[in-house]
Amino acid sequence: MPKIGDIQLPDFPLLLAPMEDVSDPPFRALCKEQGADVVYTEFISSEGLIRDAAKSVMKLDIYEKERPVGIQIFGANLDSMLRSVEIVEKSKPDIIDINFGCPVKKVVSKGAGAGILKDIDLMVKLTDAMVKHTKLPVTVKTRLGWDADSIKIVEVAERLQDVGCAAIAIHGRTRVQMYKGNADWKPIAQVKNNQRMHIPVFGNGDVDSPEAAVKMRDEYGLDGAMIGRASIGYPWFFNEVKHFIKTGEHKAPPTMQERVDAARRHLQMSIDWKGEKLGVFETRRHYTNYFKGIPDFKQYRMKMVTSDDSVDVFATFDEVLEKFGDHQFS
């Protein structure tokens, strides 16, 4: 069974990926309840933290019920990254994760996220310094490489391990691919199969069905799966994967009542955490998946994603339950 530092994980753990404006405390709580073994915060700018930027600092909020939880930070300046470690430690996370994988231009242009894949020596140097600067386990999330011609992930992973990285999660695409095309798990398996590797190697990218998770475990031999987009608006995905692994059968999908209850709790927790305006706005991205596959649903979804008032959104949930309560999900 894999371990991150002293944190004992179950056999083939499922990890909630860090996703900007998605992996916030309300959503992490729902995923944790539904079987996520480790959850990560949305990524936090080290520069934002040391400037005390409100949005960055707010992302440090973590709750006891979501442990083990990792706080993920990104940056390319050594001094800023080390100072941000000290700030992050005050939130008492279980893990500090470094983002060396975000492909977004505004991050990459600063040499952070996946931008650092152009400078592997700096990537190793930053990781080394951060490991030495904290007693918490330091993990890394990265991609296969900058582009198809520069994939050196086997060597990179080994070097990161050698400077004390406690686990590595690898997204099976290059920076150039962004989120297009299919994720390639073969290079991730090569990292795992490197006889010098002894830290957990988690796969990420296109784990969009229970079958995909089983394939990642059985055919590619990875230590666990990091799940991102498949969980948005569908926190039940974690338990569905676990049920399939255990029984070989698909778990019945959540009922309409369960979906409405989850959406309702999600919205309320978001409002409690970040206020009415942001709470309403940032929960919108989840509704499409909460209520996917219901015929003639468009007008209700439009109400959910256009209303600025939570009273209207809660009222729409009631309408949906009344009108579609008997809908059978397949």
C-alpha cells in the first residue's frame, strides 16, 4: 500500500486533482464524503501568498474533515516559493504539493507550472530547496514534458525522488497538448517500472470511467489515480470507481433526490465560505453534470447558471425535484 511520507493510503487510492475554481473546500468536502482518499486545494500562487493577496490567502482554508489534504502552490522564484512554504505551513496541511504541470499561458509565461518543464534543473533545484525547508511531505504534479520531443519524465521523476519528493502525480499529456487528444499513460508506467523508483506514482488524465481506473491499476501498474474533470459536478465518481474495483459491477447512479441534495449543500457551503455573490457564481460550473442526461432540462439549467440570487437557484432545485423526481438515470 502506498504512503506519502508517514501518511498511509489504501490500496490504489483515488486523489482529487487540484483544479482552479473547482477544488475549493465545499467541493472537496463532497468528494471526501464520496470516497476521495486524498484531496488537493486549487493551485495557489506563491507570489500571491507572499503579497498577502486575498484570493490566494483564502485558498489556504482547509477543514479537519477533509484530511489528508494537500495544499498546492506554484511559482518559479526560489525565494518566493520558500516564503510561501512558511505561510502554507500555518494552515497545517498534511502535504505540500508543487504544481509543475499547469499549462495555462498566464502561469507558463512566468516560467511556472508547466513552463518549468523547459528548465528541468530549476525544477529539481526548487523541489530540493522546498523539501529541505519543511518537515511536511512534498509531492509534485507535472506533465510528460513540454512537447512530444522533450519527454524525459523517467529521468525527471527519478531526479525529483532523489531530492526528497515523496510522491509524483503525472498527467499523461505534454504542455503543448493542453487538454487535447488522449492522455498517454505509457510513459507514466515507464516511470513506475523504473527499478530505482520507490515513491508512489499516480496517474492523471482521462480517468473518466471506473473501467479506466481499473486499467490504470491493472495494465499500467500505477499506484493510484488522480481524478479531475470526471468529478466536476459529480462527486459520486470516487465511490463508483471503488464499487467497481471491489465488485466488478457498476454502482447505481445517484437518484434525483441525491443530486438535488448534493447541489443544494454544495451551493450553501459555497455561500457560507465565500459569500453570496461568489458562492452563486462559482458553483455554476457544476450544475451541468449534477443534472446530466435529463430530457427537456435546458430551461432549468439556464435558470441555475444565470441567476445571481441564491434564493432563485434554490427554488429551481425545488422545481426540478418536483418535475423530474421520478427520472431514472442510467
